[in-house]
Amino acid sequence: MFRGSWGSACLAAGVLLLACGGSSAPADPRTDPGEGPPSGNGDGTCDVPSAAQEEDVSTPDTVIGDGTPESCTGDAFIEAVARGGVITFDCGPDPLVITLDRSAKVFNDQNPDIVIDGGGKVTLSGGGRTRILYMNTCDEDQVWTTPHCDDQDHPRLTVQNLSFVDGNAKSEDDGGGAIFARGGRFKVVNSRFFNNVCHDVGPDVGGGAIRVFDQHQDQPVYVVDSTFGGEGLGNVCSNGGALSSIGVSYTVINSVLTHNEAIGYGANPQQEGTPGGGSGGAIYNDGNTFTLTVCGTRIADNHANEGGGAIFFVSNDRSGTLVIEDSVLENNPSEGFETDGYPGIFVLANGEPQVTDSVLR
């Protein structure tokens, strides 16, 4: 009688519960890599340079956790990032979400190499309240280590085999809902970014997922085998729904950027009577001499209220270069403006974009 009543209650509720012999809830596609969009573009075949490949984590400086989910806390992660070095996780066999109540911050005077490797099972969440990860060589609170903070070779931050969800930088001035990185070096490998946000409006704020400034010797930020967004999972900001930078080169390899949005309005410079923004549904690049290279990558179903539903690329002195190779860009509407012949793109650069073996529609 007890079993029958319990089973009827489970069916009536229309859910599966642990006590009913099933799982507690449907897997979250954002945090269970087996259920959600995978990292990267499986159809991408572009070569990955050695500098853009995964870092070796076989001898970590810090292992977060003792084999149980309960041991992998937000505080433990924040403390590990502050110390720097190679960071891995031992949180048990199942996918795990670590939710932060404040940003994890890199200190510039600690181990100059910071590698955070989630092993394909760890999701870092801002809980819809906070940015997840912050590095800034020009922030005195994170310790100045050179007289040229805008062009120094460290820290060198790599995130790999991780998911980043629900980062929120709306309380910050500079964008980067999941990650803000200024100075040193930064790269992303085999990672996923879902539902991260920054300011809704403004002409100079961007990067629902990532915002970058001042890479050492103007070397590129590598984004490799990674995924930004998906249906119902897109990253959102005033500009650059997924990626944003000023004066920084990106090289995006074998990745996927879909359903991201630039939701500001009034463009940049902002039109009179508007708050500004709304450009670069997936990617927003502004500055002078820099390069955006997109190779083996799919950029689709992104949206911009103003210019560049896929890509907004403006080199103010016309010395920058946009390169698209072996990629597919499709269905990226620009409500305001785009460059004739390049659907989903607004570009002001050193000549026409260099497009080879790619589909733009």
C-alpha cells in the first residue's frame, strides 16, 4: 500500500525524485557536459598553434576538494586563484557546480602562471549576482608589479575544460560577465559559457562572457574549442554578447558562438538621446591596430540591436585586420547597420575582410 501510494504521488507530480528511484531533476544542459552543447565546433579543422593548446596540469599546485562535492566550495576556489599556479579539482565522479558569492581575483605578485582546469566536470557560477573571474595588472588592489602595467608579461591566465554560467557584471563599469582580463596573457581552451551578462546599455561596455584589455606585446587572446551560448543559453551585454575587447587581438579557433545578443541601443559614439551600445551580437572589437582571426568556427543566430549581428570590428585608424577562414556565419541579424556584402558584419579595417573557404549568409 505504501509503495503504491508513493508511486502514484510521483506520477501525479509528473517528476522523478530520488526517493522514487529516479534522478532528482532533469540534467541542466548548462552544467552537465553530457547533456548540453559540447565545447567547440566538431566540424572545425583549423590547426591550433602550440601557444593556444591546453596547458599541462599533471603536477598541480592546488587541488580543490578531497573527492567529495561538499569539499569543493566557492571560498576554496577564490583562495586558490589568489595564490595562483596550476589549479585542478577533486570533487567526485559527477559534474559539479561551484557557485561564488564574489569574484575570484588574480593577484599580480603571486605565481605568474595561473591555469584553472575543471577536468570537463566543473561549472563555475556567478549565481546571477557576481562576475566569476577577474585579472587586472593595473588594479592597485591586486598589486602593481611593474611600471608598465598595460604591457607586462604576467600574470598568464588560462582557463580550460570548464563551464562558466550566470556571471553578472552589471554592477561593474567595464563588462566581462564571466571573465575580465587586463594585462599579461589570457587564453580559453575547451570551455563553455552560458547566460553570462553585463550592462544592458552603454557605448563602451561589452563582453557578456569575456572582456579583455592590454595583452603583452599585443599578442592575441586565443579562444580554442569553446562554446558561447546556445538556444536559451546566450550571453548578453550592451555590446559584444560573447566577446569584447578594445585594442586587443582575438584568435578564435574551432569554436561555436550562437544566440548571443548585443542589447544596447544608440551605437558608439552614442546617438543623441540614447544610452549607446547595441553592436557585436557575438564579437565586439574596437581600437586601432589589432586583428580578429576566426577559423573553423560557427557563428550563428546572434543578434545586435545596432551593428554587426555576428561581428562588430572597427579599427579607428584603419590599421586593423579581420580574417575569416573555414568558418560559417549565418543568420546573425543587425537591426541597425552592417557592411554591404558581409551579412552580420560591420567592419572598418585595413581593406576588405580576408574571407577564405567560408560561408556568410
